[in-house]
Amino acid sequence: MQLVKGKGVVLIHGAGLGAFIWQEMKLDWQVLRINFQNRGNGPMNVGLHYQDYVDEVIQQIENWTVDQIVIVGHSIGGCIALNVAARYPERVIGFIGISAAIPKKGGSFISCFSGPKNWMLPLMMRIFGTKPPKFVLETNLCNGLKSEDREKIVSRFTYESRQLYLEDCNGSIPNCPKMYILTTEDREFDPNDQKKMAKNLKTKQIERIETGHLPMLADPKKLSYLINSFCKNLLAPPVKQAEK
């Protein structure tokens, strides 16, 4: 495939969601909204492994000709974003995590949680599968959303393979500018755990947005601003050091 000169943003959604969550975003660069496999098709992803999700994202990027990209990973998409960035070390010029899981030493998504959630989440998946009950989705995942957005998330939430959550990602931290966006009102991913994720990402650029787990729906204007500002700064010439 022949790459053409250009800059773009790859948006990787979290588990159970889809490319539709980014529709309100207004980004300055070209955008590729990733979809995981079998969106909206019920419990059909049960046989997939973590690497199958990674390969699906890579395949969609392979069909995109933009030569310089910023990878954005939301929630579990942060794990996958690490693998994608490692695949394209010369092409990825920036990395952004939004309430993102950034495992330590290539661990699993589950390993990113502290306290009871670390052992309760696998147990809940055995009982309910990978689609939580409606009231759990509305209370935790959809915290702070308008009623129409809550209904959209609940109705379109897709079962995922348990292996997506349980298998190690074995991803490495990319060697490029990085930013972590922390969602301060998050009931799905505790802000204290998010601070640990930002530390794992090895970035000092931590921005905060006063929303729940889905800022692209709760406050798309501010989230767009943060991403656009990050991308703009990538193009800024380096600051010259004053001569002594």
C-alpha cells in the first residue's frame, strides 16, 4: 500500500462500544474511527482472543493511507493502542489515552484495577457474560450522559470475548509524545486507578475532564479541544535553548 503525506487520528473505542461513540467529535486532522468485530451481533465474539482484536484494528489501519498518525485509546482500547503503536513505530507520532487501561509490564486489562474489582470483574463475567445488566450500564458506564445517549449505549452495547479482558496484551510504551486524559467523575474506572495508568504510560502530560467514562458523549467539545491541542503541539517547532 502506498502511503500519502498526511496526518490523522485513529480512535479506538472501549469494550462493548463502537465507532458511533465518536460522532460528536470535531477534530482538525483526518479521522479513522475503529470498529471491533461483530458490533451489535450479540454474543458472537466468544471465540476471539485478544490478538484477534488487535489484528482487526491493524487491518483497518492498513487500509488507511495517511502516513503520520496519533493513536487514541479509550478504556480497554488503551491496551490495544499499545500493540498498534508498537506495530507502526515510524508512523505513530503521538499517543493519547482516555480513561485508558495501560497495563504494567504488558499485563491484562483486569490487571489495571485495584481492590475488589480486580477479582470481582472476572466473577461477574462468569455470571452475566460480558454484557452487564442494564441498570449497571446506566449507573456506571453512562454516568452523566443525557437520556438519549444512555439509551443509545445500552441498546448498542455488544458482548465481547472474555479473553479480551483476561489475556495479557504484552504491549510496550511507545517512544513518542503521550497524553493521558483523566475522567474525574468516572464510576467505571476509578480516577485513582487512572492516575496509575498515566504513570504506567510514562507521561507528565495529564489533562482532566469533568465527566464520567464517556467524555466523547458527555463533553465532546472539551475532549475535541484537548486532542486538537495535543496534535497542534506536535507540529510546533522545538523551543531553542538560550545561550549561556
